[in-house]
Amino acid sequence: MTILEMMQQVRAKYPTDWTHEDRGKYLNEVAWLMTQALLGVMGLLSKPAGNNCPSPSGTLCSCDYIVDRSTMNGYDILVNETEPTWPGFDHPSDNFAATPDRWVPAVDPGTEIPVPPPVPPIPPEDPMNLEARVTQLEILFQEILHQIGLLNQQLANLTNDVNRPLEAVGQTGSSFGHRHAVQVDVRRKS
């Protein structure tokens, strides 16, 4: 069963002239089934004002969007808020990354409708590897701080060398006390 077929099967449970409550339940059920099929962590899009539908959890939501929590990509899954459609994961209708607090988790609708075949999940990072990586980064950070300290000391030594007065070394003649004059004639071109 494809995602669209599943969506159409769920839609068939509701009347043609469905209410806002029906649409909220429909969106929740589709998001729940997709999450259970490991197609993402799907939820609804909070929409407290304007044309909205109550979700089973009580939150007012968009009447046609579901949202993947991991990317905050939104998918308009109802043409004219009535006919199921699936644009595909690679064609989100919008992105809500700037407002992640609008994501509303789907709740268990208690359905028996078959879900699309599961997609193998991406294996999570091994926590032991993350701890080892953090330790490596801490060691690297300490080495960088040490190197910065050495560079600061070298800079201070060079600054002191530049600011120290020059010492006369073995002066035997009078070559240091005379001046040279240069005359420069600057004229404007007409």
C-alpha cells in the first residue's frame, strides 16, 4: 500500500461533507500512521487563528498540513481540504523550521488500518562514540588553548624587542650625525 492509498483509505472513513473536527481527526490519523510506519515523526501544524481544525489532542491546527518533526517540512495533503494528495517527501509544500513550536505530535487514533511498509530507520549514533568524540574535542580544545598561550607569549616577546631602544654598537666615526637635504619641486600641470 502506498502512502496515498493509505490516505485515501483513511479518508473513506469520513463523510464527503466532513466537519472541521473530522479533518482534524483525519490529519492526526494520517500523521500517526506515517510515524508508526517509520516514515518520519509526523505531526500536525498548530494554527490558533484563522481557518483551523481541532486535533484530537485539543490543539487548533491547520486543516490540510502534516509536518515532519525532523525537518519541519510541511506537506499539504488535502486538495481543497477534501481530496487526499501526497506530494512526496522530496516535494514539501512549506518549511516551518523558523517556528518549530508549531509542530503538534499526532496521538494514537486507535485505528486498525494497515500502514505502508516500513522504511528501514537510520541507525542512531552510538552514544559511546559520541562520548569518545566529546572527549577528543575537549583534548583538542585544551591543546588549542595551550598553543594560543604560546603564541601570545611569543607576541609579547616580539613586542618588547621592537619597543626596546637600539644600543650603539662600536661607533668609531662621525657618520651618524650628519643630514641630507632633498629639494622637491612640485608643479601643477595645466
